[in-house]
Amino acid sequence: VDRLVGAAATPLLLSRKGPPAVRLRAAVTVMELEVPADLYGLAIAEPTMLDRKLDGTAMFVVELGRIYGMLVANYFVVLLFIAQLYKMIHARKMSECDGRLLPLEIGCVFIFEVRMLADLRRGCSILTLLWNLKTTSPAPSRQTYANLSSSASAGAVLVKEDKGMVTRFRQTIGRSAKNDPSKQWKLQEISARYRLICLVLVGIPKLVLDCTLAYFGAVYVMRSDSDSDMVLNTLAVVFIAEIPQLMYQAFTSEAMRYSLEGLQTIEVELTNRERLASWFAGCVLAPLFTLGASWLVVDQIRAEDCPGDVLSWRLFKQAFHAFHHDD
């Protein structure tokens, strides 16, 4: 969702006699924000394209019910799994307190937290997208759910068919209607009311669920009965994180997925300071934060289930001896 597509702006000479700071224009690049091609992106983008005139009242109502029904079903299923994880982790303890499984514990928890960090960053990108969208006033000319003033050539499901001579001539020479810019989904402006709806129904719940699953999933992995169960449990909690994408792939038509993936991006200008901050957060802080969070979870669960047996070099030596003994 945050793809850099520009190059630094060419320095502009304002005055030959002026100081360098005055002569040079600040270097600015352009970043394109994309709506994620998943259930959450669909819940943000499709209602802005629904049009009663083009899609019809029946399709308008059915699609709104389908979108928010899928969203609620996704939240319910994920919360159900999280509740079950909470129940199971409070009914069991770590099977072994020695250091034999310590490298596997750290590795499995770290890999799961990396997977969850990707979801958290996607959630933050959704909030960034909503923040950078322009706010527009309701447009009475279009009967849209989000009250937008986008093109009337395309709805969320159907598009306006032009049977004129020009259209037939274009089709004759091979120009497809799918390349018509007027029929492409656009998300450049939203109303203040719809921005709030997206925050309450999509942005905030996604971040809360991701943070909750990141913690309880890691604890569940730690309290596995054996090394093989630990690997399988890691895959199980990763599967829970994949539920929104599975529902999107299963219950969305190919035409709608194509429209969402081809939705016009939103350009945001970045200064060098913002680029540096983005690089530092993604390339330095993110790995350190993930490793630190994994270490804290392992240390916390070991302190709860194995009192007095905290992480130390002795446990790592036991792990190395165990691998040597197995060989």
C-alpha cells in the first residue's frame, strides 16, 4: 500500500546570487496509497461506488448487506477463535521447563509475530489512506451510499452501456470497454460521515483484533505439548489471521476483485524527512520491535509456568546439548 513511484524533484534555480538553501527546491517524491485487495479494502471501496440508478435498488441493498454481513461474519469467526485460544491457554501449562525447546519456542513465536506485524502494518496503511482522502460534501446528483460525486459511468456491480456509433466503432477496432477510464473505480474523496463509518467499522476493529490475536496466538504456541505440536499450532494461529482473505476470495466475484485491484491510487507527496522516518520505522524499528515482542512473550510465559527458570545462557546451553545428543 505504500509504493514509491516518483523520483526526487529536480532542483530549481531561483536566483544565481541567492544562498544554496534558497536556490534549491526541497526534494519531494510521490507515494501511491492503494486500497488493499482484501475484505477490508472491499468494505471501504465498494460502498463508494454503489449507485441506485446504475446498479438498481435491489442490487444496492443486497450489496450493502453482503459487504457488512461478510465483515460482521469475519469479526465473529475471528473473535470465536480468539475466545477459544484464551480458553485453551488458561487450561494448560508449558510441558517442559528446560531449555530443550527454547530455540523452537523463540523461532515459532517470532515467525508468528512477523505474520501479525504484516497485518498490523496493513491496518495502519488503511488509517493512513482514510486520513489522506479528501473530504467532500454530499452530492445530491448521485444516489450513492457514501454520498460521493464520482463518475456516473460505473456502479459497483454494473456499468453504463453506451450503444452509440463511437462505442461500436471502438469495439470493432479492438478497444475493450474494460480499459475505459470512466468505468474504473475511483476513491479520491469521501464524506466526513463515511470516513467515520470506515474508522469505526473497519480501521479500529481490525487493529484491535490483530493486536489481540498477536498476543494470544503467541501464548498458545508457547504452551504446546511437544515440539511437533508447537509447529502445528504456529500454522493454526497463522490460519486464523488468513480468515479475512479467505472470505474475500471465496465470496467476491472475479469482476469485482478486478475492479478493486484496478482502483485508482491516491498520490501523497513525501519530503526527505518523511522518507527517512518511513525507512527507519519499517527497516529498523519493525524488526527490533518484533524480536523484542517475541522475547517478552517467551520470557513472560516461562516466568509464569516455570518459576525461577528465567531466560538465561544456561537454558541455551541445554538446548545446544539437546541438539548434540539427538544427533
